[in-house]
Amino acid sequence: MPATILLIDDNAVQAATRQTILKRAGYFVIAALNPERALEQFRNNEFPAPIDLIITDHIMPGMNGAEFIGEVRKFAPTVPVLVISGLAEAEDEYTGLDAHFRLKPLLPDNLLASVHRLVEGVA
């Protein structure tokens, strides 16, 4: 069974691009454009498989990535998290949330390397 990745990004083009890259690499990807809805589904175990990794954008409407991960940590404290943002200063918001931060643009090879390390637990 491939690793299941929850991908949250309000930009549909970026979400679709990352989803395609990850699927081609053999991962099962659940893409979500709305962080509040994704949080509700995750909390209520509404996904078809357990989540092995979360990839989130930082700036999203309604709830940013740090707020999303803060809520996730209340019920899933150990799931690996990869944050991808164009704002270097946003990294400070993830202090204490056990999240790995990467700056945009994140090339496909770098995305896959980061994902592999996190899924395999060697990050």
C-alpha cells in the first residue's frame, strides 16, 4: 500500500501540479483546497486511508498553514508535516509544531526527496 498524503493548497493549479508529481511517484494523494474542510474530514476519519504525511501551503483563506497544523496536532501529534511557502519569515510560525518548512519554488525532485524522507521517517 502506498503512503497516503493529504495535500492542502488553496491554489488549484499548484495543488493539481503537486498531486500529479506525487501520484506519478507512487503516492496516494488526497488534495484539498479548503483547510477547514480538510481538518474536519481528517478529525472525523473521513479519508479512505490513514494519513501518512500532510503537505500544506502557508497562506490560505480562513486558516493559514500554522493554524491548520496547530489544530491537527491536537488529535494527530505525530503525523509528519511538510509546509511549502513563498514567505521565508513564515517559518517562525511553525516553531513547536514539528513541521518541516521548504521555500517555494520547490522543484519536483526536491519535493519528492522531502516527501520520501518524511514518509520513511528519516527527515
